[in-house]
Amino acid sequence: MDQSFAQSAHDTVVAGVGRPDFDHAVAALRRGVGVVGEAGPAVAGSGAVRVLQPGQGTIAGQHYLQSTPDQVLWGYVPNVHATPVLQMKSGETITIDAVSHEGILEDQGRDPVAYFGAKGVPQTDVLADAIAIAGEYRRTLRDFDRDGPHVVTGPVFVESAQPGDVLKIETLEATPRVPYGVVSSRHGKGALAQTAEGRAPAGITLDEVMPPVSQDHRPNPDPANYGHVCTFTAIENGRGVMRYRNTAVRFPLNPFMGMMGVAFSQDSDLTAASANSVPPTLGGGNIDIRLLNVGSTFYLPVFAEGALFYVGDPHHAMGDGEVALTAMEGSLRGTFRLTVCKPGSGDAPSVAYRYPFGETADLWVPIGLSSPDAGRDGQPADLDVAMRRAVVNALDFLETDKGMDRATAYAYLSAAADFTVSQVVDRTVGVHGQIAKSHFE
């Protein structure tokens, strides 16, 4: 091993200096220089998670996409006018190194080495791409209070995709890149948030607001002084671990990409409200459905030539509802097969040509969103609306794809299907159904 080259790469990873040096370090990692731990895949369910720096370890896809400051969008998703960063054929696979926003945001100091170092994380276990994005991102002018938090990687142009088609997204891999994550609760956001007018939301009192009103130090020129609560969560023996007092709570991991989408916004402005990364839309995006993990399939209607696929918001674990604001956020390496489905081919559920739709080995997953057009219709975040749409989409699927008459389908859903709150924190809230395939065998 060239020790001087390894030291140079190590210094780059730790200090986050410059685009050329970052690329130099990544090249070193790809050649196997031992900078940040043993190369090879991280295993979510069996022991230690090895750090996966850009290019390190197994790259399973036919294509590989990193998250670099000059290509990612921070807080926004690609619109239909976006320039692709990679092109691939329908049916091919792609591996994407997604970067979590937690640990690099403005309220956390925008310095992941310092932030995670204060939690006991060695400098060499902080991702080089996270350091680079935190220090070098210039594509948009960041406004912490307006912009979404997510680092969005893409878009990928899928050949033959045209508006009116469906993009079929199969998740083949979702591997933690680091042995830790963060769950954040921020003032004015989440299921128990104080309203913008300073009141308690309906159903609770000010004393029940989370985080507590007494800890809210807004307004303040520095977001780091807002008083937000971020809970560092280690991964030990394949489980998330939160320590409190003299004990700990341990829970299973469920790695999945919270954000998978295709270009939907027609606005050409990179920072248009319709392209904000927070609310999910008909183009998917921040859909936050925990069933869309490894082995799942996600279908999205296409609105632009090439579909313009992107990912972000990687999760190590999430409960249905995602009540505190975030899941256990942590960077992932995801591998996906992207396939174009044409109308009339039978390759996608009929609902998917107009609305997001999920599928697992055992379930069909119809989805409902409270405001699927990015809020342009002024619809509030109403779970009743999301629930009704999920039920209607389930009925349409059962009637058109399974041949049930609508009255029987409605009765069946009430007797045997489940409807679950996806999330209540993304401005546009979501509900998803679970229809067991075994009932139709």
C-alpha cells in the first residue's frame, strides 16, 4: 500500500477539503486503500456495520451514482426540465450512494465531523460525501427555514420512458453506510407541533406540544440555537440503540429509501415551491412508506421524457406515522432495477398510470395522499382525504385488475384489508392500504 497516498486520502476524508482532493480520496477508496475501515458490504442484520465510503465495497448495480456537491439538490427535487446526471436502459440496475441530511444541517452546525465527533463517532467513520456536501454545496442558496432538509441524488434518465408510462422501481439493496443514525424533532414540525400562530394543535394542550414550548428559542439568526432535539442512535448487533438514563431501548432496523421519485414539477426554477423536497406528490418523492424496503416494487406515473428518477431521505428504521418528524435517518447504499412499463402492457397495476402504487412479495399497497399536486390546490394536510384516496385507489385496483365488482371490493376492504398511516409530518400526509395477495390465490 502507498502509505503517503493513504494518508492524503485520510486527511481529505477528515477535513473535507476541496473538490479535487475529495475525488482523489474516492479514487483511493475504489482502489482499495485502507482509509476508513474494511471494504465490503455492511450487513444490517448481523453484527457490525462497516463504513461504506463513496466507491468502497461491493457495487452491485450495472451503473453507479455517487452524491457529489455539484450534482445533488439539497432541499429540492428535480423538475421535468432537469438535466440528467446519468442515463441507463430500461431493465438495467443502478447502485446509488445516498447521503442522509441529518448531521449536516444548519441547526446541527453544518459540520458532520464536529457533530458526529461530539457523539463519539471517529472522524474516519464520517462519510466523505457528507463532508463535501456540507462544506461545498453551492447549487442553491440554502434557507434552512424554507428549503427541505433532504439531499436528493439524481436525476437518472431511463431510456424509452415517456409521459403516460409507468416507471417500475424494484429495490434490490438498502445497505447502511454508517453504524449510526439520527432521529430529529424540530419546533413547529411533527405530530405534536406548536402551530405557526403559537397555539397548540387541535386535540392537545400547549403543555403537550413536542418539543416543549419552553425549549423553543426561535426566532434566532443561528438555527443551531433554535432548541431542536436530535437523538443520536447507534447500530449495535443489527439493531438501533437509543440510550436514556441508565438503560437503552433496542429496535430492529428496516433500511429503505424514504424518497424515491420521478420529476413532477413543471416549474423551471430549481427552488420552486412545487419542487420542495418535503411533500410527496404524484411523482412520488418523500413518500415515507416503510414497506418499500428490499424486495418491494414501487410504481410511479411518468411526467417527463426519461422519467428522471431520483432518491433521497435514506432511513435505517421508521415506524408507521413517523410522528416525531424524522425516522432513524442514516445514509444508505441502494440498488434499484428501473423498468419502463407501457400502457396496455399489463406490466404495472392500472392505478399506477395516474398515482403511486406499491407492492411487496405478499401485499399490494394502494396509496393515498392529502395533496398529491405539491399543495397547488390548497388542500390542507388532512388524513381523512388521504384515507379516502387510498380506499378509492384500492377499489379501482380490485375492480380493474382483479375483476371484483365494486360493492364486493368495498366490503372486502372493510373485512380483510388494512389501512395504515404512512406519515403525518411531510405537509402532505399519507395513508397506504395493505391487500394480502394470499387472499386471491
